Amino acid sequence: MESYRIDVHHHILPKEYVQALDSIGASNSGGASLPAWSVDAALALMDNQDISTAITFISSTGVYFGDVHFGCHFTRRCNEFSP
């Protein structure tokens, strides 16, 4: 039987995102270290849970850190990673 399950709030942490956070000294979220994340692990989780589609979101800490130019550029990079 084919799965039609959709994860409507699937957090991602692309390597480029984590590197950009490190570059501005934001290497944790709420005092907790950012977890390891990969596309392969995310797809394996989806397969294991019978999820056919995921609507992705950049994980907590977001993209704005008080610098509008950085935030706009950072947002574009994140959106291009996850079309």
C-alpha cells in the first residue's frame, strides 16, 4: 500500500546553514548544541515512518540576527537549498 503521509513541519539543518551560524557565533539554539543533520538521515527517517512528502523549515534560531543584509542573503541560501 502506498503511503500518502505528509510531514508538515520537517526541520532541516543544512551544512551551509550551520556554517553560516558558526561564522556569526550562533552555534546553538536556546543553549543547546545544534543536532547533526543530513539529507540521507532525513530521508531514512521519512522512509522508516512511511512519510512520502515533507514540508521543510529551517530549524530553530531562524535566519535573522540583527543584520538585515545578512538575514536576506542567509534566507535566500536556505530557500535555494530546500526548493
